[in-house]
Amino acid sequence: MPEEENVPKPEHIPFFQRLLENTFLLLFIGVAMPTVFYILWGVMEIATIPVAP
């Protein structure tokens, strides 16, 4: 039994710490977010162009 007392319990890592330590997820978000925003911005610009008579 004394051996089990010396074993450290696994530490709970908060969600945002795990998120910010994930390099590839941050890279994906950094590329995907501007892409989505520019596409939405372009669609909105095209939708606001008046129809030619």
C-alpha cells in the first residue's frame, strides 16, 4: 500500500489550455476563419449589387 501513495494522480488540464497548446488546431483556425469571413463578405457584396435594368 505505501507504494500507491507515492504515485501522483494525473492532473486535470483545463479545456482552454489544451486548446491553446494544440499548434495544428490553432493553425487550422487561423487559416479557416479569415477564409470563411472573406467568402461571406464576398457573397454579401455580390448580393448588394443592384440588378442592371
